[in-house]
Amino acid sequence: MSIQCPTTSDEVINHEDGLCPKPVFCAFYRRELETLYKVSQLLGRSLNLHDTAREVLRLLHEEGRLHYGMICLLDKESGLLRIIDIHQDEATFTKNVSYLPGEGIVGSILSEKKLIVVPRIAEEPRFLDRLGVYDPRRPFIGAPIFLGSNDPVGVFAAQPNYADKFLEDNAKLMQMIASLIGQAILLSSSVQEEQEKLREERDSLRRRVKRQHGFENIIGETEAMRLVFDQVRMVAKWNTTVLIRGESGTGKELIANAIHYNSPRANEPYLKLNCAALPDNLLESELFGHEKGAFTGATSMRKGRFEQADGGTLFLDEIGEITPAFQSKLLRVLQEGEFERVGGNKTHKVDVRIIAATNKDLEAAVEAGDFREDLYYRLNVMAIQMPSLKDRMDDIPELARFLIGKISQQQGRPLSLKDSAVRLLMRHSWPGNVRELENCLERASVMSPNGIIDRDVVSLSGLPEKTLVGVPAQPLPPVLKTPAAEETTSAEKAWQNEELDERERVIAALEEVGWVQAKAARLLDMTPRQIAYRIKILGISVRRI
């Protein structure tokens, strides 16, 4: 038995006894393993196949084994086999060359799904020579690129350096390299698909958040709220610092959200921090970050809110609650956009838009020396005053129905709000503003087993009577029209609306006349005994005022 063993030169040594004098590996196969190792390193360096393909082809050319290496991939849209890259002596391949499956030797490799070895290109009738780079005297090898066990997605081809020596070994080498390329393509496509899904999810979330924080989700038709909307629309498109002022529960955070998501920074980070919730040392770490070892428990470097919000917006709620000691530290970053992390000495520069909010009288705090005057003027560039709910009572019907829709989604059941409940809600002064109104409606929805929220359910929810608006024993003001009552004429009262059921009409008439039954009977064209009977059988709780 005789074997052929390649040496480090181009010579071949015949061993008649069937044994190679070199232990374990001869030079040829050692170099083959080294080539495979280098190719795998290049393919694992980047997920961008266009970049790695060029490096792999250059490596094979410089190794002196495979020249004019070419990688083609199947275009799913056109069905054409397009060249990703080919190694040439002068420059990167730029010609727009493609093949149909089965067309030429390259297309045949794809359609036949197998390795093709051509000992001499000049003798191969399927060779089209579209590239004009291959030596017709040399062999040509092409291997299909598979992704698992599926159909091939491309072709890896090259021209060996020898006319007939080691052709089979080179073919096996190219098959192994084609397998490595296939694994790299599979990993790259998986990562790209995942990234595409994440991008789609991100864009979907951005669109949803922008819809949620649009102007249409802020309820208000009164003059005070229209002024707020006009100010928000004007200031949103600029980078101006905004100070939102108003009582607790008036919706200051909603306005801050609307400013950010309707600004040019809408796609950039948006972070929030309640300044009243943290002491000075934690507040400094939260806003500016800290270095590793800056204090006990700082086991690693941490970026603060300013760094995280770079390029975007930072909402500082309850800004009036920060101490004078911390105000000076905040002033610098607002003026210069510069800060140092806690425990660090490196200055970091950021571009952050500031939106602040407070329910505190900052002017009085400045006068008392509790709030720095320079910080006040730095914050109070564009002030937006949020009206309290008692100053926009005409918005209560629309607000209440909007909040009921929100609670309905949370509870997963339909809820309806009766006009009698709306009229009762409008008699309350709402010191807790919109937040108190929402809590009241949520309690009422819990107390309503059938999802119908009327006057009695609202009363059972614990609405305090002592805060009702108006002077006792005097008639209530005219009932404000709600969307359900707008179908009636402008001169029509709620108790005249024929679309209301009998119970609702009786309650509306009683409210119209201050719960005096005799007057309500006249409005409804009844006798006092008839209306008393109706009150009893309809289960109406008579209000004493």
C-alpha cells in the first residue's frame, strides 16, 4: 500500500509502506487546520457579512491556496444569485453581476445543491466567464452554502493554485469554509430578525406613547385649559426650560408628557424624578450618578438621570422641595450643562431639556430665603399655570366620562355614568382636583355590581356632603348640559329630557328645585302625593339641604 503525502513545498512524497514519517499531521493538513481556524476567527469577529466576507477572501488569497474567492447569496425578492464580494488583485469587486438558479456553473451549484469541481475551466461548457478574472487553465471549485438542512442560500467559489495536485483536498477545505459561512449567515440573520422585531416593537411603543400623551388625551374645554393647550403647543417645539405650576392633582405630569412627546426630542430619552422623595445625598446620586467606591454600597459606576437623559428630557417633579444646599449643585448643571458624578472629578457635559413642576409658592419661598433666587429665574423661563378643578367645573362631565372609560378598561367590564351622578359630582368643590375625582369614580365603580353609576352609587362611595358647592336651602344653579343631554333643545332642562328614565327625571326635577317635593311635583305635572309615591317606589334617597 502506498500513500501520497504533500510536503511544505509543491512536491509529493510517495510512502510505499503506507506510513507517513511525520507524526500526527503532515505540513499540508496542519496548514489546512490553521486556515480553518483563521477563517472561523474572522467570521466570528462581526455579524456584518459584507465586512467579514472581504476579510475571509483576502485571507484565502494571501494563504496562497484559493484565489479569486467569491461569495454569492440568493436574493429572496428577485430570486437572483447576487455576488456579495470577490477578491481581486486591484480592488473590491463592484460590477453588478448576478445568476439565475441553474444558469452557468455558479447557478448550477445552487440548483443542484452539491459541490462541483472543474479540473480545467476552459473545458467546462457551463462556464460563462462574466467576471473575466479566472484563469482558464486552472481548476474551479464551487460549494453550496446551506443554513442547516434547508435549501442552499448561496455559493462559495474559488480557483485553486494547482492544476491537478490536491484538488480533492481543496474541495473538502472549501466545503468546510462554506459550512462556516453558512453558520455565520444563520447567526447574522437571526440577530437581524431579532433587531428588526425590537425596532418594530420600539416604534410601536413610541407611537402608542405619543398617542397616549397627545393633546386629545388631556380633557378640557374651558378658557383656562385652552390657554394651557396654547402654551404647550408653542413651547413644545423649542428647548426652553418649562416650569409647570398648580395644585396637587391638577395634571402637571400629563402636561410635561405632552410637551416632551410633541417636541423634536420625542424619540430621545424621557426620565422623571420626584425630588421630594429622596434626601440630598440620594438625590445627588440619582441625578448625577456615582463612581465605584464613592460611598458604602457603591460597588460599580452608575450613570445618573442627567446622563441617561442626554439628548432628551428630564422631568423634575416637586422641584420646590429641594433643600438650599442642593439647589446650588442643581444650578450649575442647569446653567452650564456640566456636572461631576459623586466621588468623581471628571466633568461630564450633557444636553438635557428640563421640565420642572411644583405646587409650592416659589416667590414666597424666595422671599423667605428657602429657595435661591438665581435658581428660580433659571427654572421660571416659561411658566404654565394649571387651573384647579373648582375653576373649571364645566369640564367635569367630560372628565368624568373619560375617567370612567379608563376605569372600565382596568376592570375589564362596561361602565356607564348617569346624568344624575354627573350633576352630583358638579356640586363638589374637589380640593384634591382630578386625582380626587378619579378616586371617587373608582370607588363608585367598585360599589356598582351592574356597572351603572348613578347618583346613589356616587353617594355611597363616600362623597362628603359638607364640601358641596352652594348655599343650603337655595336652588341649585342650572344643570350643565352633558353630551347625553345635548340632543335636547338649548332651553330644555334635564328633567324635560324624554330619553331619561322616570327615576332620572324625578331626581333631575328635585335637584332643579332644591329637593322641595311640592315644587318638583309642579314641574312634573304631578300632585305632591304622586311624587312622594314615585320617590318611595323608585328608591330615591331624599337629600336634606
